[in-house]
Amino acid sequence: MTSSETEPPASSALAQVNIARLKAPLDSPLLKDFVDGLDPVNAVADAADGFVWRLKSDGGDATDISVFGDKWLIINMSVWRDLPSLTSFMYTGLHRELLARRREWFEKADEAMAALWWVPAGHEPTVAEAEERLLHLREHGPTQHAFSLRTTFPAAL
């Protein structure tokens, strides 16, 4: 990966979406640790270097926002200054701890459940935009339009 892939122009930012299929309702004992971790991990994200924005409802998180019209899917979407900022948050601290336990709470998926794409600085992606990016990634694989952490593309804005 070249520096141009990790350091976007100041006029762009990196959007990410990830969805997950719940193994049980959010208010179930199985998901208690996950739900209890939402506010603390969101607070860490909000304070992280490079964090720009995250999708949330009036409740402060996005667990009650519908994605693909499926009540068993939950969505997380955010915008970051660049890829290093996002991955630094993802793979350290409390988020890393919760990420390590994801198989306890979410079904294993056979298709892409996360996508990345570059947006103009200041843009807040919509759920419809995120759904379209995920579907594009599933159909075409990683491209400039929607890509994964394993196959990234530089900002072209």
C-alpha cells in the first residue's frame, strides 16, 4: 500500500459500513455484553484521532436503524479521516475486545458484510448509500466504488 492510499486529499474522507446478523434479540441475555459495550465503544470512537462522524439514532447508537429491511441485521456506519485512523481504532482497546467476541453475538456470513468507500469531506452517507455500496462489493468485488480492508483503493476525489 502506498502513502497515497493511506493519506487521502484533505477534500476526502473514508466511509465505512458494517452490518451483522444478530443471533438473538438485542434485549436477550446472549447479547447483554455486546449491548453493554455499545456506549463505551462509541465514546472511544467519538474521541479517536481521525474520527469524523457516525450514524446514530436518537438513542445514541444505530441498533434501531433498519438495513435491507431485515430486523435481524444491525448497522454500524462511520466516516474517518483516513484508513490508518480507522484501523487504529478497530484493532486496539475496547473495540478490539468486542471484535474478538463477535461470533458469540452474530451469525457467520458468506457474503460481504462490510464496505469502505471515499466520500467528499463533510459528506454523511445514508443507509441507502451504504446498502448500495455493500451490494456493489458483493456483485463486483473490490473496486474504487466499494472495497474492503484487504483490498483498498486510494481516494479519487
